[in-house]
Amino acid sequence: MAHSNNRRKFMATTLQSVGLTALGGMLWSGYCDEATASPLVLRPPGALPEKDFLDACIKCGMCAEACVNRESNIDKETGKQRPGTLQMAKGGDHRLIGTPFFKPREVPCYMCDDIPCVPVCPSGALDMPSLLNEKKELDINKATMGLAVVHKESCIAFWGLQCDACYRACPLLDEAISLQYQKNERTGKHAFLLPVVHSDVCTGCGLCEKACVTEKPAIFVLPREYSMGRAGDHYVKGWDKKDQQRAGERKLDEIETHTKRSEKAPADYLNREIEY
Amino acid sequence: MKNLKYLLLRRITQIGLLVLYFGANAYGWTLLKGTFGSSLLFGVIPLADPYTTLQVLATGFVLGTDVLLGALIITLFYMIVGGRAFCSWVCPINMVTDLANWLRRKLNLDREEVNYRFLKRRARYWIMVLGLIVSAIVGIAAFEALSPITIMQRGIIFGFGAGISVVIAIFLFDLFGVKNGWCGHLCPLGATYSLIGKASLVRVKHDHEACTNCMECKIVCPENQVLHMINKESISVTDGECTNCGRCIDVCNDDALEFGIRSFTNSKSTKEKK
């Protein structure tokens, strides 16, 4: 009798534990899922794609420590250390807690030649090989932290005022941002000097965003995933051999779009009643 | 007057480590860099938290060798030498929960009728396993997304922000909720170290002959189920949940408790006793 009571108690407590664990697991998973849902975040150079980065980062902060303690971070006028570029996400930053990120308007990435933040990463979340050039040297110009985007309505260069602050702040001067000359039809005798960002060169360091003179920056860095479109395989530059190659590699059934509507002949579709 | 030797030693160790970590960021010291997740000692020796490492591995990411080696070093240290000493000698949350525990006693919150007992001490092992499962499902180190330990440590090194609320929450939970609620019931890191340190060498030893059964040690012990031998047997405290904090040694007025090396001949009788 006592034996069966014990067994019942054991079954009940096991069931209880399993049930509570399931409950906890659901709450916990939900929390983690929400905590990672902060897509517009700029990571250090060499960071893996955001999803892998969140897997890999062990939140040790060594990148941020290397960043703030680099020799070039001494203010020449005061001789004191400036705040580092990389911050470790705190509660209230609305980014996954403990992961490094930067806000270019506060402190942009100064694109150090020796990239002190990357080799110290112990986990591989900051991928050093991705920053090596053909000579196997660290090359900060290979970084793709983000891509600068110009909002032309608030950019005063588009108003016709002369401003080239972002163009001059860019560490890849005239490569990542170039100035496009355009006639100012309003006055008839002036030129626009319009900043144009080139995504194949821009590293997303944010020095332009920091330099921008408008109250809220008219040029700002977004993660590449959000600031870039994709033409897809339907459109090919017929005049570009390389682009033709890209299109040549596609598979036919991948580019054919099959929808319910495309199964019918175009005439059938035109003769049907309009459905909204 | 009560002896505070081990309490002071622990505070010196805990605060000293935090000072080193803080200095690595603020002044560029190279003695001990990083955080508990992963650190670098003397600029060469990698150290890493075993449970954090397991969580990252559970997400499916193949970690760098530095972290794996670091986790191995830490695991071996506590496995062979320290036992669960991380919890009482290193972890900054220990200072918070110790304060809560001390206040509980001062405010008479320890009496049975006001002590909530809805939590089981083994809950932490479930949470430990759950943390790995959730890490695998969600694809991030799940406990690290809310761990008060690293939030407090990063808070001290890089600034707290709203993260301080997590630390306050733990304090309130331990003070007004469950006695030793966080460290003794919930923390999966403590659970991990309990398992790792199960067979470690440094142990508290009890001298049954000297004991006067005053029970001071049981009152002060944060895991007092491990002190089942008090005034019964002269053996070592061999339970992995003992944090080697030494508070029992400090409060004992009879010299019936002292640190020593585990004696393997006695370990058998302990098991039988259980």
C-alpha cells in the first residue's frame, strides 16, 4: 500500500516538474525570441550575419574593451580617453543584452588599420578571415557593418545649399560617397552637389552620419540587410558580361513564377469578372 | 565575537576580481580581461564559463578553440580543486543574495510561517537542462539573455542601464520571497557547478566530537541540506551543492568545522547515510 502511494507521489511530482518545465520553456523561449527582435542594430566589423552572430557571441566584451583602449582613442587636445565606439548592450538598449553594437551618431567606427576589436574575439562571432585581403592582411575596408543611406528631402545638398560634410568625412573619400553634379533648375545658374553612396565600397562606419550637419542626420547607416534591395533574376544587364553570367546560372523553374492566376491563359483572366 | 575570516576573504576575492575586470575596460589593464562568459588571464590563458559554452554549442554554433579551451580549464579547476566555489568566491550576485539572506534573519523573515516553500531545490537542475533546450530552439544562449550574474558583472564594467532592475529583483525575491531563492533553487549556473564540483578535493570537514550542537552553522548555511552530518558523524561535506563559502566555519564556536582535503575513505559512509 505504502509502495503504491510512493509511486503515485513520484508520478505526480514528475508530472508536475515536467509540466512546469514546459511552461517555463515556453515563457523563456518567448522572451528570448522577443529579446532578439531588434533588427536595426550595427555590429562590429567582421561580425557574422545577425542570426549567426546572436548564436556565437559569448558576451565577453573583449571587443568593446579593445575598442575603447586602442592607442588612437586618446583625445589629442585633452590627452584623455574618449568613449569607445562599441557599447555592450545594457538593459534598456533594446538589443540583445550583452552584445556589442555601435551608434554612429554617438561614436562612429573610426576604421582602425589594425582592427583591434576583431582578433580578440574568442568565440568566432567576429570573423577575422572575412576581413583579410588577398595578401592575407587585415583590411578594414573589407568590413560590411552597414550601408549609409541618404534621405534626400532632409539633406540640404538636395535643397541646393552647398554641403559636402559627409563626402569629406568619409574615410574612403570619393569612393564610398561621391558628389554628383546636377543643374539647379530653380535658380538656373547654380549646381547641386549631391552625395551618392556606393554600396560596393561603403563599410557602414558611420563617420558620415556623425558628420552630417542636419538636426537629425540626413545620411545614416542601416544594416545592409535592410538598406539594400535585390533585383532578382528577372532583370539582367544585357550589356554586362558578368551580370549575364549571374543570370545564366539561374535555374529556369526557379525564375518562373507560378501562382493560381498564372495557370490560366491570359485571355481567360481578361474575360473574367473583376474580383477585388 | 564571531569570526569573519572566510567571509572577508571571499569579499576580497569577489571584489578584487571585479576590480581587475573593471580596470581592463577602464584603464586597459591586461591581467584579467573580458567577463565571466569568456576571459583572458595574463593576456594568454583563456577562461570560459562552462554553462555559457554549452548554451552556445546547443545553438549549433561551432565555437572558437579559445572558448572551448577556456571552458575546459575552468571545468577542470572546479572539478578537481574548488567544488562549487565559483558561487561564493567569484559570483557578484552572491553579495546581493548574502545581503538579502542577512536581512532576512535581522527582519525575522526566516520564521517558518513567512517562508515560502513552493520552490524545490532541484528546480535549478531542470532549469539548467531547460536552458540548453531553449538555446537550441531559439538559437541564442538562453540563460545569457537574462542572467543576473553577467548582467551585474557587465553593469559594473560597462554601466548598468536598466539592467540594475534584474539585480534588485533577485534581491527582493531572496529577501521577501524564497529563502536562498536564487542561488539555492533557481540558478542554472550554480546547478552546473554543483555537478562539476561534486568530487572536488577542497571540502569542509566536521568534527563530531567537538560539536556542541548549537546549529549556528545550519542557520547561516545557504545550502543547509548539505550539513546533514552535524553532530552525527565526523566526515567531510561531500555534497556538490556546498559552495565552500566557509560561513559555517566562521560561525562555529567549537572548532568543529574546518576546510580540508576530501578523505576518500569516508565518502562511502556518507552515501550510505543518504
